[in-house]
Amino acid sequence: MEKRKRKKFALIGAAGYIAPRHMKAIKETGNELVAALDPFDSVGIIDSFFPNADFFIEPERFDRHLDKLRRTEKNKVDYVSICSPNYLHDAHIRMALRNEANAICEKPLLLNPWNVMNLQEIEQETGKRIFNILQLRHHNSIKILKEKYQNLPNNKIHDIQLTYITSRGKWYFYSWKGDIRKSGGVVTNIGIHFFDMLSWIFGGVVNSTVNIQTENKAAGILRLKNANVRWYLSLDKNDLPKKIAAKGQPTYRCIMIDGEELEFSGGFTDLHTISYKEILSGNGFGIEDAVNSIEIVHMIRNQRPIGRRGDYHPFVR
């Protein structure tokens, strides 16, 4: 049997929190990272995976390097993995496709939905694909949940309560993540995967109300075709339930559906590798899959909060 040719990867954002998961996924799928970019040079983690990868701190030199590799079919990069700050995803996706490579991008694919059509045009022009990491769709508990609700009457409106609290220190608000213009704020940074997952299962948005929206928390009601979702997202450790805080746990994640808790506390460690396997086999999630969640978080962050009026998540109290 002919041995499969290893795919060549480049990576943008090598010093970031999520980059090691992408390096691990590249290695575990039997492929090779040949180049990486980050303005910060604290990237010793590369040695654990691909010590021979070329490294750049200037995007211009990185782009030039990809172009040089592109001109020799043998060394041409097949995929560019994008782990850069949210507001740069659009530009880095374009860089990848311009160099005749497919793009694998972290969430959110884009901050603004009106740029979706432009990227679709570039896909058509280049013949390359843009993939988004929507890892919750690969979680076993979520796949079982989708199958369960697909087999129920589609006129039922389910009651859902989403609570996600993941405490962050002061550094967060001095970084790009604390700047809503660069990150999209709390709703985009920590909520987009949940909104993608819930709308994937329960249908598109009917309407939305926002109760709270500050730099470190947000809450509201999202009405989907088949569900009403009370949601609460927070970076504030003071919001952690007492029993969770007493254990010293920094994160609390809970989804209640019709009064029953969805158990998915584990099973997250290999989701990036699963995502890469699906992409490499031709089954990854593309622009058309990402659009819905991009539109949801854009809508929410541009809504005016109404405070404690009408229906709202219990934590709003």
C-alpha cells in the first residue's frame, strides 16, 4: 500500500493559549509543521512538537517564506492554522489562500458577518477551503444530544439554561481579549461555541434580548426555532457557585435542557485532533457552517442591555 504523503502546515499565533492544541493535532494526524509566526518569541512549546519548524516574528517575512515554498511544489504548504487574535483572522485567512493553502481557523472565523461573502469569493477564486474549528460539534455528548432532538417533534419549544463562568485575572483586560474591538467581547470570546452548538441542534434565531453586557460578563435570552435559551457568560470569579469555588475550581459549565443537566464536563482534550482528522478527510466545517454563530454574537454585542426586565437567567439577580 502506498504511504500517505504528509501534509505541510504553517501556523500563525504560535505563542497563544490555543496553539499547542493545533500543534498536537498536526502531529497526531501524522503531518508536519514547517513554519510558524508570532510577534512574541516565547514559543519554546514548538520544541515539544516540531523543533525543526522555521519561526518568524514579522508577518511580511513569514508571507515571503510561504510564497517561496509555494513556488516549489515539493515544499508547498497545504494548510495554514490560524490561532491569532480574533480581529486578525480575516487578514490571516486571506494570507493563507493567497499562498495557495487551505485555512484552518480558530473561532470566531470573523467578527463581522458582512465579510463572509468576500471570503467565499476568495475560496472560489483560489480553489482553496476555509475551515472553522467548531469542536463542540465533535463532542460525543453533543452528537448524542443532536440525534436525540432530531427525532423529537419539531414543533416543541425546549427550555434551556446555559451558564458558563471561567474566571480570568487582571491580565485579560490589558490584552487584546479585553478590547471588544479586537476580540468581540465576552460573548464572542467564550460564548460563540455554545451559541453555535445550540443553534446547530435547536434551529436558527427568532429573536434576542440582552439583559447585561459589560467587559467581564453578559446575559440574555436567545429564542431559537425550537428552544428558549437563558444564557449567562462570565469571567468574574465572584460568580462561581459556592460549592465550585470551595473546591478551588476556576470554571463552571452547566447546560440545563427541560430541567435535565447535560453532562459534558469531560471529553474536551482530543477535540482539536478530531477536528483535524475530519478536515483532512474532507468533512470539516466550512464558512457556511460558521455563519450562523458569527451572526448571533454580532447581533448580541450590538444590542442595548435592558437590565432585569422580563425573563432572564437566575444569575442576573
